[in-house]
Amino acid sequence: MPYKIFHFKSLASTQDKAREFSEKGLSNIVVIADVQTKGRGRFKRKWFSNSGGLYLSILLKPKNIQNLQYLTFAASIAVVKSIKKIANLSTSIKWPNDVHYKGKKLCGILTEGIFGKGNYAIVGVGLNVNQNKFPSEIKNIAASLKIIKKQNFNINNIAKSILDEFCTLYNYYNKNQFEIILKIWKKYCDTINKNVTAITKTKKLNGKAVGIDKNCNLLLKTKSNKIIKIIEGDINIRY
């Protein structure tokens, strides 16, 4: 997939800038910002985006708009593989959209669909690379490659690697070969077979994560052996 990169010193949000490009009918655009002033994660949460991180959004016009959750999976695989290649660090994927190291969050993925005259998808990646410290409210749950490896990394090299890896997986996506993406994703995901607390918009559930279905939902087995499908929410893992 050929793509064009637009690099900005500062943006409110790379997702919003990508959306502006979609309004002009463009796609296969990558928006990168050194800093975001209004970075966000899932459920409109604030994403701390000071300099030293990688903030990028990929604007796509996929043939299949029904299975956008697989784009989140593809992006998280691309991040894990790139971190291994460039930082020689083995990280894990936490369902549905986090990459972490020993339980500390390194990266979040946000996939948003735009439905209208043309259907688009924007896949956002926020990766902590060269930050030395984090605000007090997240310092116990966040990490950066620099904090873990005690060295600086070239953010452009990491971005290029993530995009290359993502493009390979996006080819599978466009051919509806979702099972290939899911198989690779499961190799890196450490949520399955763990005892978790799932927090959805309406309730809190405890159980064992026993699998992922073909719609990327988490399957949770409760104490009463009932299997519950978690479509969206947060999970806390008891390591």
C-alpha cells in the first residue's frame, strides 16, 4: 500500500487531522505529530502526548468496513513486531488495544470509522518512545522504551517499521483473511487464559479470559461456567 506522510510539529489530534483529509476525499495518508495538544484514546479519554512519543494516524479507505476491529489488531501486531526489531524488547498485547511491558502501558491504538458518501477508517497509534517521565496520575501504569531500555530511539525509524508491518497485515485485511491476523495477534496477546476483571459501560465482571471470537470480542468464563462476550470495555488483568 503506497502512502503519503504529512508530518506536523504540533496538532490537536492526528485523528482529527486525518479526518480533515478524508473530507477532501483523500486516503492512504499518514499523519504524524511530534506533540498532540488534545490526544485521545478510547471512550474520549485524554492521551498524554508530549514530545518524545510517536503519534500517528493512518487514513484508509478499506473495501471492508464491517471488521474495523481487525485494523486495531493489525496495528498492535505492527507495534509489537517493530519494538522487537528496533528496541530488541519483547512486549505483549492486552485486549483490545494496548501494547504493554510487564503490565505497564507503552502504546494504545484507536480505530475510528467514518461512514457517509465514502467510508473511511482512521487507525491511530500512540507509542511512548523517548519520554523520561509521565504525569503523576499515569506514572505507575505507563512506561516508555527509553525508561525500559535506558536509551533514545529514532522515532522516524520506528514509525517506518510500524507502517511497513501494518501494510503487510492490511493486505490480509483487504482480502478478508482475518483469520491470519487473528492467529498472529493471539501469538502476542497475553490476555487469554488470565483471570481478569472486565469493566463495561454497564457492569463489572470477573472471570477467566478463555478466547477471542471471530468478531474480536473477548470471551469471559465466569465462576458459574457461563461464557460472556465482552464487546467493548476495559480489562484489568491479575498477573
